[in-house]
Amino acid sequence: MQVRNNYGPIQYENRIRTMSHKKFKKYVLKLSREIEKYTAENNIRIDYVVPILRTGAIPAVYIANELNLIKFSPIQVKKIKQDGKYDHIVLLNSLKDLDNEKEYNLLVVEGTYSSGNTANTSISEIKKTLPKAKILFACVCARGEENLPKDVEKNFYGFSLQREKLFVYPWELKEQKETHPDQKIENIFY
């Protein structure tokens, strides 16, 4: 399994680790406390939690529960590979139903920020939809915190991990890391 970046192919380790629920919760609590502190110090009230589906859904629910946030507006961007090339398609943008003249404070949540393509496509779509919104971005795992989105109000991450290190979240299966039904082109458009 290899992914290309600007420096050539990444050589992934063979071992895939499973993150325990206890560790996952530890990172989500860390994120929640940092977000809570930042919003309190800057007098920010989060209007909507915006999970990037699929991997941001579960962390977003945990964070929202910790911060007593109740409004969700998910976005889904799907990375597809056709003819050897990757592209991103916006499948869902529930923010389109909101008033685009209002200055919302959004908490965008992703599971793992690796190449950044999905998150950056999502953030770009959000900015087109709600140009006056302030965006806070949170992810459980950052594959190089220096690569986190630059055009957001603030970034938060639970932990940083080298891109070549492999893991799955407690709700994922190691056996489906590269073969999950979500990876099949016929399951993109439902």
C-alpha cells in the first residue's frame, strides 16, 4: 500500500494497530478541553459542529457531548480514484440550508488529517457556502501538525503521528483498511 506525496512514495509499515476506546476517548477529551478553553478565552460560541463524514462523525459526537453542543451540519467529501488519478467529490453539504450572510462559528471535525485533501476540500466548500463563517478545525490524529489547514481560525489535534504509521479507530476493522465498501466506486453515489 503506497500513497504518493511531493517526496515520492510513502513506505507504510506492515503492522496495523487498533486504537483502544480508552485512548480514543483520552484524545477526544484533550481536544474538547482545548476547544473549550480557546472558545472561552476568545468569547466564541460554536453554532454548528460540522463532522466530515465518515471519519469525523464519531469524534464529532463525542466532542459535542463534552461541550454541550447540539447543532450538527455534516459535510461529506469522497475521494475517488479513476484511471489512476484521485479526485474529490462533494456528496453532502447540509450547510447550504443556512443563511449565507450570517457569521457562523463552525467546528469542523475530522478523524485523521493525513494528506489534507478531504479536509481542505471540505473547508473550501464551507467557505464557498458560508463566506462569513469562522472555522475551528479539530482532528483526532494529525499526520504532521505543520500541514494542518492554514485558512482556519484555529487548529486542534489530539496527537501527531508519522504518515507511514498505520492504525484503525476502535470502531474500524483492520481487515477493511483498504477494502472497505466505502472504497468502491459503485458505493459513492447512493
